[in-house]
Amino acid sequence: MTRWNTSHIPDQTGRSAVVTGANSGIGYITARELARRGARVLLACRNPSRGNAALDRLRTEVPTAEAEFRPLDLADLSSVRDFAAALDDFDGDRLDLLINNAGVMALPYRTTADGFEMQFGTNHLGHFALTGLLLPKLLATPGARVVTVSSMLHALADIDLGDLNSERSYRRWIAYGRSKTANLLFTHELSRRLATAGSQVVAAAAHPGYASTNLQTAGARMEGRTSAERFIELGNRLIAQSPDGGALGTLCAATAPHMRPDSFIGPRSGLRGAPAQSYRAPWTRNDANGERLWTASEQLTGVRHDFSWPAKG
């Protein structure tokens, strides 16, 4: 793969995209650059004031943008269902790009509205449910893709299928790593099921390397750990790449021609730089664990992915 940058994004005119967590960081950059290339973009964000502020900013930076905001809280499955149910008036029966970007990192232990550990519930289960609910639109759209944002920190831990919600023990960084492993296992199993169904929808994953966003400091700020927050901010200034650089992997996975299913795209060096195929831990391609996680996720969310939808039409 050549040194890819935003100038390589093909014309997106006529295409539609949903980007979760698009109010800041790499999610905002992803939405902005897709809109800049002509895509109709929906910013799906938890906080309405921040979502609308991001929309205003995007329209200022890209005056020609076709964009809108709608509320989506991935830590509340009723919000996920409401969001999906109201999406028919966005672009009818089609959806070209679903960018599963939103996430939380290294939080103190807490649970979602449905009682799941917050990192697993938000980073994986919320996006699992959203993808399942929007799958009919994706299957009906030629050239559609699902891009799920993971992290190099998935290498911290494989999932624990016997303790998905960290009820026996909770270590914030291990829980984060497991949630990011879940993102990659989900992509792996989704790719397999799409292929089995004969669908041309591409499921891929991406990561930003080390990008300076508000994600890293959120946990420390919530607990009032000022020294930790300042240390992270220093690292962001000295080492991290910008959100613009961090978004390149997502944008490449979403738009580069001939993207292979189950790809994992991120900075060539691991931390920063042009996107390329990235290292992933071998456990993220474990077929048996992918299937078991899928079954557990269906049971926990109550959302089943129907791959036969186009045949019924």
C-alpha cells in the first residue's frame, strides 16, 4: 500500500455515511473528510449540545457539506434502537458507510443503562447492536462497508468469555484491551458471515495509533486524578499525532478501493504516520471465539443480524 492520505479519498458524491462519536477527535475528522468529498454524513453523538456544535463547525469548515446530527447513546440499547428505527428518512433504504468510531477508554468501573460493564457495553455491544439493526440497509447498498475502530491496545488482553462484563475482577486497561479485542473479533466474524451469505459488504477495522484526543484523559478526569491527567496531556503533546493523522486509518479502511474484508488498518509505524495493514494479535482471528462472542452478544443485546434480508425483498 502506498503512503495514503486524504487526497486519495475517491469522490463520495451520492454516498451516505453514519459516523458514531463524530463530535470530536478522529470521529469528527472522519465525518468532515467524507463530507468534503461529497458524502452525505450523519453525526451520531451522545451529547446533543456537542453534536450540534460539531455540526456547526463542520458546516463552517466545509460549506458544501450535506450533514446532520442525531442523538445516539451506545451505552443505552433503547437509544440504539430508537436511532436505527428513525433512520429511514436519512437516505431511504441505503447506507454506504457505517463507521463504528465512538468509544470510551480506561474508565473507573461503571455500567451502562442495560447493566453491562461500560467499556465492553459501549465499545462493543452498542456497535454490535447498531450494526445488526442497520444491516438491511448495508446489504441493500452496493459497495457498502462497516468500519469498526479498534486500538493497538487490543494486544493487552484477549476476551474472557466467562467474564465478559468483568464481574469477577476489573482492571480498567485490561477491560479496555478486551473491548478492543472484541471489536476485532466482531469484524472477523462479521466478515465470515457476510462471505457465507454471498454479500459484497466489506467489514474492516482501523486504529488511530497514538492520536491526541480527549479519549485518553477522560478516565483520569472522572476520578479527579489531576497528576495522571497532566501526564497524559504531556504525552499527547510530545508523542501523539493529531486527530487528522489518527483518522487516516479509518478513512482509508472506509474508502480505499479493493479493501480486503477483515483488514486492520492503522499507522505504518504502529503509533503515527501513513496507514497500512497493521499488526493484530492472533487471538483476534480465532474463529471459535468469534462465533462464541457473536452468540453471547446476540443474547445480551437481543439483536440478531439477518443476512437473508435482500432475498426477501
